[in-house]
Amino acid sequence: MLIYIKIEESFWNGHIVPKVMPDPDGSKICDEVLEHYFHAVRKGSAIPLVGFDDQLRRREELKRLIDCSAPGETDREKKRSLSRK
């Protein structure tokens, strides 16, 4: 049982606390294979999300309504939202 605690402690302190992603299967060969197949992707790169602006704005609007709404206000919004479909 003590061995599992040591393994968990090592994982926690080596990956969770410093926010370091572990190797997919713990081996360097796996890193090499991933690099071979996905060499165009670089650490820190991002793929822009396109076409989500309206949905994200609507989500923020709904979140604001939920966070500070009076009783019944969210029910009216639900009906409004359902009538759009």
C-alpha cells in the first residue's frame, strides 16, 4: 500500500502541482511518434475558433441573467429561447 502512496505523491508533485502534462504513456518513444505524426503542431500554438461569437455572447448573456435574475425572470428567458427554435 505504501508504494501506491509514493507513486501518487510523485505524480502529484511532479505533474499536478507544477501543471506539467505527463507523457501520454510515460515513454520518450511515444513523444517521438507523436512528433513524427503531428510535427506541424507546436507547443503554445492555438487554433482559432471561428463562428462561435454569437453563441459565446448569448452564453454570457444567459449567465448574467442566471446570476442576478429575479425569480421568474429565467423562466421568461427559457420560454423566449424555446420560441426561437
